Amino acid sequence: MEKSARIYVAGHTGLVGSAITRRLRKEGYDNLILRDEKELDLRDQGAVAGFFRENRPEYVMIAAAKVGGIVANNSYPADFIYTNLMIQSNVIHHAYAAGVKRLLFLGSSCIYPKMAPQPIKEEYLLTGPLEPTNDAYAIAKIAGVKMCQSYNRQYGTQYVAAMPTNLYGPNDNFNLETSHVLPALLRKFHEAKLAGEQKVTVWGTGTPFREFIFVDDVAEACLFLMNLEGAAFDALLDDPKAPALVNVGTGVELTIRDLALTIKEIVGFTGDLVFDSTKPDGTPRKLTDVTKIHSLGWRHRMDLREGVAETYRWYLENRSSGSH
């Protein structure tokens, strides 16, 4: 991407979108096209069509999505499937209609089957049943992957679908009803420490394994993929087993129990840790195979302990605002 290129970041106020925007600006991209949801409702096809006609972006990065943890996904499946299908369908199609040079669609590793072999290769997509607690969200994201592949095949577009593993970092959602496990635990331990409580209860058994990646690493991976050239990019698009689909992760996993203990230590909570086994665990293990993105030349930088500490610093500075 040329430094002066018109780049549209959909969802620039969210966790991933804000990190992508920070990274673009840091690297000297100064012609960014940004609209928040009040300025542009991405569920509105007419509004999205008009936006693309008027602004003619050359590159598009789709970080806009309705996201949440187990509670939110399980409670509002209709909202998750409708909102995400509308956002990505409108943006991908009108990017094509406007002649966008390259598009990056961000999904999630939850698109893969619940009992997929580990670590999860891109080619395992659609080889088994999904995790029931978030299948509505996953199906919407699978549709986005298939849209990218289909437009590439029919129209010769250069659309890439990147599937990050569990994200965390500055600008995360710390609302206990709608957040993911890491920010939720961070907030629970912090509030328990302030209140002088003797214990913190964690959903589930603590035995599931999860992989976490710092959001600024994902932003770097997104720019890496948008700037990938030549035979490497062609091979990514034409991969016979999983065209245009690439996992973005660390390849490192730990149990929810070990995650909770790490956060407990960083926050400085001295009470007990209790697991509520009556609550759902979700997928037992979800480790991505990152061989493909490693072979292209990208690797993550931030280790978990350092990333959690940085996220906690950000939370302490910003917790008075909104859902934080």
C-alpha cells in the first residue's frame, strides 16, 4: 500500500480497528477514511453503497463486527448473526463494486469445528459441528470467508480472510456481561482487590486451553498481509486447501486456570480462586496452527505476561469511561 493510498478501516473505534489505525498512522499512512457507526451504519446497504461511491477507497480492512464472550453469544444469537452478515456482505460487495485493490476481512478462530484436530489448520474449516454457544457468530464469519473466496474466484479480486485467535489489549471491552474471558477476569480481579474480597469466581472448570494474542500484534499482521507481494501473496490466494484464509495467532496455549493465576498475580489480588463448574466451558481446546503465516514471514512479538500487564495499565488509566 502506498503511504498516500486511500485506506478505509471499518470499525476503527473497536479493539482491532483502533489498533490497526494506530499502526497505520505509526507507519506513515496519512490518508485514512474513518467513519464511526453513527456516521455510517454498515448494516444499511444503501448507505454503504453511497459511502463507497463517494469516497472510493483503494484498500479496505474490515474490523467492524458485533463481538462478545460466551454469555453475549449464547444470549443474543440473532443479533450476532444478523449484524455480522449485514456488515460484511455490504462492505465486501461494495468494495468490489468500487474497484478496491485489496481487502482484508477479519474473522475469528471460532469458525473452526468444536472438536477440530489440534492445532487447527485453515483447511479444517467446515469439517465438523461448531461450538453451540457461539455458532451464530461463527456461521456469519464463515460466510465472510466464503464471500472473500467467491469474489476472488469469480471476479479476480484480492481479498484475504485473516482469523485471529483470542484477542486482548488496549481499548478492549471490560463489560462483564459482554466481554471475553481475559478482560473480564482482569476487571473482576481488580474490583475484588479494591473491595477487599476473599475470593473471585471464574466460570467453568478452568481446564479448557486457550491461545491469546495481543491486539497490536494482530494489527501488525494485518498490515503485513495487505503489503504482501508477488509469489507469496499469489500462493496465499491460490492455496488449494484453504484459499485466501490465514490464521493469526501465537501457537502458544495455556489453561483458563493458568490465565486466571497470571492475571491474579499481575493485578495483585491475594484472595482465593474458585471455579464454578455449573457454568459452560465452551470449546475444550482451541489452538491455531500458524504455520502458514510463519511461512509468509510474520510472527507475533508480545508474550502473554507482558501483554496482560500493558492491558492492565491501560485499564487503570481508562476504566472510568463507558464499558471500561
